[in-house]
Amino acid sequence: MKRFPIGLQPYTIREELGRDYTGSIERAAQIGFTGIELGRPPEGMTVAEQKALLDRVGLRVIGSHGPFNNLDFSVGELADYLEEVGGQYISVSLRFESLDDLLRKAETLNRHGEAARSRGIQLLYHNHNWEFERFGGEYALDLLLRETDPALVHMEMDTYWVKRGGEDPADFIRSRLSGRCPLLHIKDVEAGEEQFFAEIGEGILDFEAIFRAAEEAGTKWLIVEQDASRRPAFESLSISYGNLSRMNVIERP
């Protein structure tokens, strides 16, 4: 099986970053992560200082996320930041009120994707479970994939949210996302009716099948994210990283 570089989505440690930004970045690197999705640094730190911190601990910026459910942002400003720190991707997440709303947003995604491509950046769409609502008998996510240009808008699929949407993550990658899923958000699902978030390898998802599907689809990075945990955030991340190591899926520097 292919080995992947392993990144971190720092939403997992959002509270820790708020208390100690530098220390939290250092701890993430100590666990073993080699990449991170990141935006501009907090007040009092310059981008150059942020980049120096990341370089010192051996973390590279993979990409940044745009504002949630809002396409009224400057692709150029995000591209400027990514050029400074070396990232390649801009990810967005949206909600859809109707089919017409989805179609309008798909048009904007195509425009943003073209603007990003002109700067050497790839635009990605990050799903949750609400994209598995149906409009006219089709999943909103299937409609979005069809209505966006596959050269301009790729996916940052999230394994947990695909499962919560009622689909098998490995099957979804194979059936829809060949060549269109460079980043894969990985998180597990607890057994039981609540379907709470779980550390990688601690829940019910078949990650061997998921990783094989990701390899076939051309995925470049696996990115650990856990929206909420029953454990302290860094303990949760350490469990996920340790299980990934035991699965022999981590590409070592």
C-alpha cells in the first residue's frame, strides 16, 4: 500500500492554539505531522515569523481554508499568503438552500477555481454530511461535482462526514473522485447510534480500503482532523498518528 505524508487540520487544536500558538505548533510537529493546513498567524506574529516557526519544527503549509459558507472572499489575498508560506490549496465548505442556490454557488466556485489556477493554486471543496441531501433525486454533492469544472474544483473529501451522509468513504472515492481528491480529511466514527467522532483506527471505518481507494484516486496527503474528542486534543492526535504508524501508511521524511 502507498505511504502518504500526514498533515494536520488545526481545527482539532483550536483551543490550544488560542492559548499557546507557538507551543501548540511545536507539539503537533513532535507527534510526527509533517504538514498543516493553516491561515495567517495570530495578532503579534508576522507571516515571516510564522514561516520561521514552521521551518524550525519541520512543518510545511499544505493549504488554507476560506471562510465557512461564504464565497465573498479574495482568492488573490489567500494566494498571496500561500505563496509566502509555500502552500498549494484553498479549501471551501458551503451550505445549499436549494438547487438554484447550489447552481449559483457552483458558478462562483468555477470562477474562484480559475482565479486560483492562475496563481498556481488548486481550489478544493470540503464536504460535510448535509451535501447528501437530495435535490431532484440527486445528492447535492453529486450535483456540485457535475456542475463544477473538474480541472478547477477538486475535493478535500472527509471520511467521517461521508459516512454520516450514508455512504461508504472508499466506494465514494472510487466512484466519483478519481484524479480529483488530492487531500483527504481522515477521521473515524464511533460505533453506536450517536456516531460520535473517533480517533483513526478506533472506530468502525475500514481505513485499509479507504487508503487503497485514495492511492488509486491519486491522493497526495492524508490530513487528520477530529472536530470533537472525548479525550484532550493532543492525546487524541497522538492516538490517531500512532494507529496510522501501525497501519504502515505514513511516508517518512
